[in-house]
Amino acid sequence: MSDWTPFSHIVVNLARQIRPGEIAFSGVNSTLAMLACLLAKRAYDFHFTYLNVAGGVEPVPAKIPHSSSDPALIAGSPAIFANEDFYDLCARGRLDLVFLGCAQVDGEGRTNVSVIGEWKSPKVRLPGGGGAAVMMPTAKRVVTWRTEHTTRTLVEKLDFVTAAGNLQTVVTPIAVFQKREGRLALEYRNPRAALDEVIRRTGFRFDASGAAPTAPITARERAALEALDPRGEFAAAVRA
Amino acid sequence: MTLVAGLRAAAYGVPFQPVGGVHGSDLAALNGWQKIRDPYGSGKEIYVIPAISPEVAVIHANEVDEEGNARVLGSPYWDHPLTRAAKRVLVTAERLAPAGTLAAQPELTLVPGFMVEAVAVVPRGAWPGSMHPLYEVDYPAVESYLRDEPGALEAHLAAAPERNRYG
């Protein structure tokens, strides 16, 4: 039996998307992606370059901030690679992996961070893309995540298309989707969730052939997660 | 990033700025952004963002001198394109630098004084935000400010550490 929690399933599976030698980036309002990058630094032996929206290059933060844009994320950084620099790096095709949040994602891997409802009379006005429309088509791979896996977040049709392009992976408390032939397909499911449950809670149709239970969390991943969140504050903020 | 493209257009003194990406986003139609074909023959279609020139840019600096030269430590975020795109620049700063001292490390000056119209020395002026390396985000203050209840804004304004603790 697996002991994945919603929190650990998201953070560890985000970290598992990072490949050796890559340049990876986490942005604003992306605490779980920030934790994933810091976890990968602790739990995996390969090198990758971690950049963040605070301007940090390979930071060694003395403490883990609540905000993923906190200047604590430049501690230990040998350079300030500020906003203009990392956006331009992405636009010229040099960012390998970008973590971009979303409110809604559709079956083609497009995202909405702009509005729920009609633009002119919205039910909810969202914060906006923060560069997503530029980064998603120009980054080599984009990974997104949602703490809420429901038919209102993983949708057949977006209320608004904020960004489209190279989204490759979607991670939730119960599933990992990877894009195959232009559509998101189920790659892994949390062993605590049956396939029927994943289908019922997902608004878009998806291919589940070849889907496997998520491989168990390793001892090093678990130790890194505990070191990053010793009092369980970040975990408590993620509701299933 | 499209916002920065607009600021860059203004800073460069041109009517629009090409930008990477945007393809497939509803933001293009919503904002009326146009695509142009690369006139040099690559065949690529590139979005161009119209210039954005703010009437006023206000930035917060670590130090400012009486000439208006403003030193920013840590990440400049968007201060550089913002101050170049705006028609007027105002600076608030944590402290007044003694005359002539910024010249010791001119590369730390983000805006030279000739571009700055007015300055104010406002210790803790970034509160409840952070000011590297002097103070961190005041998360409890941000949370109480966000409360959707009567008096939240008034309480936030009354807290004003830049006035109450140093005034």
C-alpha cells in the first residue's frame, strides 16, 4: 500500500519531471513547483540548473519561504538573473523545463489563468498569465499542476485560453498526465485512486492505456520532503 | 512578458516590439495584438506589442542621493524597463546616501539622477513587501490586509510602519 498524500504526490511527481543537465525554472505563486526543484536538488544525484522568478541561480535558501517569489530564493546565488533575463532566455529557446501554474487545463494541454466565465462579466477574475502566453510556446517543456482534481479544473473546454504550446505534463493529487500525440494521456495514478475515480473526476477524455500506479516515494525523496517541510505547514495547505 | 515588450517599445522609442510566443492564446484577439511576417524571410510570424509609456513610474530603492541617483540591491525585477519607458520617474528609498558615495560602485545605480524627477526617503517603504537585504515579507500583515471585512484597509493603512515607527 502506498502512503502518498495529495501534497507528496504533487511535489515528488513534479520533481521527477526534471532531467539531468536541464535548466529548470519556477515562477510566481508556484510554491509546490519551488519545493519540487529544491527537493530534486536534495534527492537526486544528477546536476540541473535551477532558476527562479526572484532572480536566483542555483540558490541555497537558508529557509524555505511561503512565497515562490520571495527574495529568500536568491540566498547563496552567485548571480542575479532577473525577470527580463529569464523571460528572454525562454523566448530564445534555452529554458528546458518551466513550471507554470493554471486554474484550468484542457485535454490538449492548454491553460486558463485569466477568467472563469465570460471576459466581460466574469464569475471569477483570475490573476493572469504572468508571461505564460510567451513561455508556454517557447519553453522546451512545460509542466503544470492542480491541487484540485475535478471536472471544473481539468476541463473539456476552457473558459479562456491564456496559453498554448509545449505543455507536456499535468500533476494532481491522484494522477500524472503526459501529452502523447497532442492529447494528455494518463501515465500514472496514485494507487489510492482507482482508474474509475480518475475518469470520473476528469472533465476531458483521455487515453489510459499503459497507465501504471505511481512508483512509491523513495527514502531520499521522503527525507528531502521532510527537510523542506519539517512542520508540515506546506502539506497542510494542500487539500485533496 | 507582453507587458515588458510594450515597455521596451517605449524605452527603445519605437511604436511596437516583437515578442516570442503568444501563438494560440486568446489574449492576442482580446488585446488586438497583430502578427507580422519576418521581413527578412525566415517565414516566421511574430506578434508585435504596441508601446506602453506610463505617465509615471514609482520605484523603491535601497539608497538615493540628493541628485536622485538610485541604488537597488538584489533583483531589480522590472525596474529597468519600467523607468526607461515612463515619462516621469519618482523614487522612494530606504536611506539617503551621502553625496558622492554612490560613485564608488556606479554599477549598482539603477537609475541615474538626471532621469529622476523627485525622491522621498521612506524607511520601510516597501512594507508589507520585502526589501532585500533589509527586511522580509510581512506575511501576517499581507494576510490581514486581504481579509474581506470592514476596516481591513483602514487597519492596514493605520499600521504604516514607515510613518509610525520612524516618523
